[in-house]
Amino acid sequence: MIQELERVALTVDLPIYHLEAGDMGTVVDITEDGEEYTIEFFTLDGETFAVVPVSATQIRRVGSREIAHARMMEG
């Protein structure tokens, strides 16, 4: 199970928040049943871009053999 403060990646696009599959964020809250997570997404300079509720199926753990990718944010 994914834990609080763990880094995760989106598995789906969330256009309403200007987020795309693969964007990484940090888990800041988990519901008791583990079905919903609140993820905080940051810009590379450390500013919060969005705090988003997602279902467990919309995120995945980030593996040690992955690299980050930078892109310009909309909005």
C-alpha cells in the first residue's frame, strides 16, 4: 500500500488540474479505507502547483529505475 509522503506518479491525465499521466507528486493524505489519496504537485522550484484528490487507481509508485521529465505548466 502507498504511504503518506511517498512519491507517486499519475496514471491518467487530469486536465481540470492541468496534470498529465506521469506527473509526480507527494502523498499528503490517505482515506482510512485506502481508496482515495490527496496528492500535492510541486513545480521544480518547490512551489505548490496543485493539491488533488485521486483514487487509488489513478496513481502508482515511482520506481528506482525511472527518471523525471520537465515540462511547462499551463494555468
